[in-house]
Amino acid sequence: MLTRLALLLALALVLPLLAACGDGEPAPPQAVQTPTKEATPAPTATPDGVVTIAAVGDVMLARDLITLMDEHGSLYPYERVLDLLRDADITIANLEGALTERGLPVEKLYNFRTPPRFAIGLTEAGIDVVALGNNHTADYGVVGVQDTLAALDDVGLLYSGAGMDEAAARAPAIVEVAGLRIAFLSYTDQLVNTFASSYGAGVAYADAASITEDVGAARLVADVVVVSIHSGLEYVDEPTAVQQELAHAAIDAGALLVLGHHPHTLQRLEEYGGGLIAYSLGNFIFDLDAEDLENLGPRAFETVVLYVTLTKAGIVDVRVASVFIDPFENRPRPATDDEAAAILGRLGELGAPVGE
């Protein structure tokens, strides 16, 4: 299995054959809250014991996107990538911001919030689970966290990484599909004043000890554990030592898949200890425009949908679909041939080291 996974990673990150179709047309992805929150998705044609997870990076629905959703509907941000989001048994995203119209902004540079009425767009787009362990879920304090959890509960969307106390924030969301129980955990090491505690709401703190403990507990009630970690440095291509330490701790404790975000740019895939680590999936939905393209360059706009097919025994397939955030529409779309070649070329340059 390790040899097969290493081969898939090498193919996914290097071969130009993996580019999506040109002219913005989607192509088939290419090879390469209270404890516990549970759901069973609608039946699919997936064989028993085989599940495909689709993972995307930061979904930020605030600022200009609020106006666009008011004008065009809650599905506007996702419309051009619906086929990609729905082409899996379970789809997970990092929800970057609070779903609230109440509260005061905490003291920081950027605060993101979206009216709760737009939460329905996430489920309509095919997203099943959101990671809340990040530096924006608590941007509007305890009331913002409370409203976010309520909004997600109202639309039936599972979440992990935030709660009204530390135990709830660290509890897994569990999805059962095709006879497999999959636990999702979520953490961040950013913005210390928003961490949940035994007496207060917030997000789950990412440290190796907590992750190890929680993954071990999740393995007792689930067949597979997936861990989202919000860590690293913004607009930096290489994962930090801390990112690597936390991801390795999760795999060592029994997780099969680690999904990273926060750097706002793609970082490498790594096979480690029989599992897969995506150190950063970059942005996915963000109100980036032509001025941002000039100032930040294309790497803030380049992203992927990562598909991981797995069984109880491990990972059996890895694929990516190349996506580009359209600076004139403020939403993602399938990458053109040239954009896909650049995205896959960058991933190839970043490398996919294989380690134990």
C-alpha cells in the first residue's frame, strides 16, 4: 500500500496529464456538537467499505461575497465547482469566519463574519463537514461562536474544532457511509485568545498532546480518523516545523489523513507512516479580485480539490482537480489548461517527500 500511495503522489504532482480540461470546463479529478456529532449521508453507489473524501481549503464567505450572495443567492460562490464538490461521498472544507450578525470584533487585523442565512449554501453545494478550528471562527467572541454552531446545526452541517467549551471543541464529528465510520477532528495554533476552555467557548487548540489524545479516543469509535490543522505562515510555500510536528503526531496516533490550511497557498503533499498529509490546501472561496492578483500573485488564486479514496485498511487512491479563483467573479472555477499546468507544476516543485 505504501508503494502504491507513493506512486500516486508522484503521478499527482508531476505528470501534465493530470491537468483539468481547458476553457474552464471541469474534468474528472485526476489520479495522483456535543460529543459526538454524527450523521449518515444519503445512500450512494459507493461499494461497502470504500469511501472517497473531497477536501478543499479556506471557505471565506464575508466582505464582498455577502453582497454577491444577496444579489445572486447563497449558491453563488460554489456554482462553477458544484460538480467537483459533489463528486465524493463526503466533502470537507475549512469555514473561515463566524456565521453571525451579533457580537463585537475581537482585537485583530482581520475579522470575518457572514449572516447565518447563508449557511444553507454550504449544504446545497454538497459540503458535509466544516472545520472550525481556525483563527476566524471566534472573530466575534462567544456569541459569534454560539451563533455559528446554531446556524450549522440548523442546516444539518457537521463540524468540529469549536464548541461552547473545550470538550465540545475537541469532540469529533462522525460520518457513517458505505459501512465506514469516519471521525473528523479540527484544531488551530493561531490566535491564543480564542481557544476554548473548560469554562468558555472557542476553538480547539492544536498541540501534539491534545491531538494524540483525541485521535486515540476517536479510533475507539471510528474506523478512520481525519484531522484538520490550521497552522503555518501565510503565503509561505513550505510547511513550518510546527506544522510537520502536529501532522506527524496525528498520523502517529492513528489518523489516516491530515488536512492543513492557513497559509493561503498550496503546500506539499506528504506520505507519512501509512497516511497522507496535505500541509495546506490554500484558498478555495475567498473574495480575491484583480488587485489582489497583482499584489499577491497567482499562488493565492491557485488551488485544488483533493480526493482521497480509502478503506479501513488505508488509502487506495489520491486524485486532484485543479481550480482557480476567478478575480472578476470572486469565486472558484475549474482551471484552464494553462492554469492547471501551473498549479500542478507548482505542486511538483514543492515536492511530495515520502517518509515514515
